[in-house]
Amino acid sequence: MRHDDIVSAMASGGVDNMEKYQYMLGQIRTYQYLSQEISSLLNKKEQKENEGTVIDINSKPKLSYQIKISRC
């Protein structure tokens, strides 16, 4: 992953001037931001797919029915 490469370069002394350091730091922050945004979007999608209510209807003691009500 490019993020890890940049972190390794910074940690091993691969930065020879402040301008390059700031550029690499900006890249790391961008990768972290994008990773968080993608994760948030995926979590929202998973939650939306799992929405709905399950109702258990027991009309007879040995039989049970479940109805899933989904919101559109």
C-alpha cells in the first residue's frame, strides 16, 4: 500500500527537506481521510441493507410465522 511506503520512507530518513516532508505528510493525511470515508460509506450501506423489523406471530403454540417489514 502506498500509505505504508510513505510512512516507512519518513521513518527511515527518506525526507531531505521540509517541503518534501510536508508533501508526504499531506499524502498520509489524504490516505487516512479517504480510508475513513470509504469505511463510513460501507458501514452505512450495511446498516441500510439490514433495516427492517421482524414480527413473530404465534397463532398456534407449535407454529410460528415471521414477517419481515422493510422500509422503502
